[in-house]
Amino acid sequence: MKLQNRQSWIRFALLALAVSAMACIATAAQNRAASAQKATKVMVPAAGNTAAPMTAPASPSDAVDPSFIIGPSDVLNVSVWKEPDISRTVPVRLDGKITLPLAGDIMASGLTTDQLQLSIKEKLEPFLNDPEVTVIVQEAKSKKVNIFGRVSKPGSYELTKPTTVLDGIAMAGGLGDFAKASKIYVLRTDANGQTQRLKFNYKDVLKGKNPAQNIQLLPHDTIVVP
């Protein structure tokens, strides 16, 4: 009799353990399903607002100094928001003008990019509602300096911002081997067509001596490094 009672108790205990294990398994399965549903949940936009709001693209910053004065031969990128047929890359002609659809001929030479943007906007307003215009100087061909002699990269360089003689030499990769740093000079043509020779002592300028030699370069200057 005692043996039977013991066997019954064991069977009851095993049954209770099995029920408990099944309950734990079911709970774990529910938790996994809830986590998966949360991870894959997709936000649905409210009715009537299914499209993403449209915003104007950020205006690209000018590649040159904002005070840069446009001149003949410069290449300009003119962009009119939402008007691809008007937007284009145009060179400034020798007469200082550019031509755009609807706007026609526009004087660009002598203006900054901000001033030209306003001029183009005014020309387009009779045809377009509040046109948004962006002008970027893509190539500053009207303002170049030549750097020759014993520098790492001799050649012509664009003056896209205020540039000193020291800046110009840095643009050309610095002085080359055997360069005569104390005998550098700048060739400049004055208003009378006369060529000036302006001395520049690289070593002195680096030491802070006679900083007035480190003049700001003008278009068509030539730096010679013997």
C-alpha cells in the first residue's frame, strides 16, 4: 500500500514538472513573437499625408571668395531652382556678358556672384514666379597668376581669393631644391604698360622681417623663383 502511494506521488510530481515546463516554453515563445513584431513594425503615415514633404535643396557654397569679381573668360554655373531648361554652365564672353534663356544677355563682368544672382532674378521675374537663382564660379579664368622657376609645381594658378606671394608659392608646392629663396621677384605690369620687378625675400618673410614684401597678387602677376 505504501509502495502504491509512493508511486502515485512520484507520478503527480512528474506531471507537475511537465506542466510547469510547458508553461515556461509557451511564455518564452510569446515573448519572442512580441519582440519580433516590435522590431519589424513599420510606421504608416496618416491618411492624406503619404508623400514626403518637398524641400528646396541646399544652395552649394561658392568655390571662390564671395568678394570675387567676375571677369571675361570666367566659367559660371547658373542654377535656377526647378528650371533645368534655364540652368546651365556658361562662359563670360569678351564683352563681359552671358546669355540665358528668357533672360537674354546679362552683364556679368564686374559683378560678384551675389550681384549677378540678383540681376538674373530680376530678368526672369516677368516669366517665372519668384525664381531662385544660384551662381557659382566654376573656373576663374579671368584672374590667374604665373609661377615659374624652382618650385615644385610651376604653372598658372587661379586667384579665387586674396592671395599673397607666400600663398602663391605654397599653391605651387613650395620651393624646389637649389631655389634662391632670397632672390625671388614678382613681375607686374602697371597701368602704363611698364613692367615692374618687385623683390621678395622668402627667408626674411618667414622670419617676420620686412613683411611688406609679401604683397597681394594681382591678375597676370608672374612670380619668378630663380
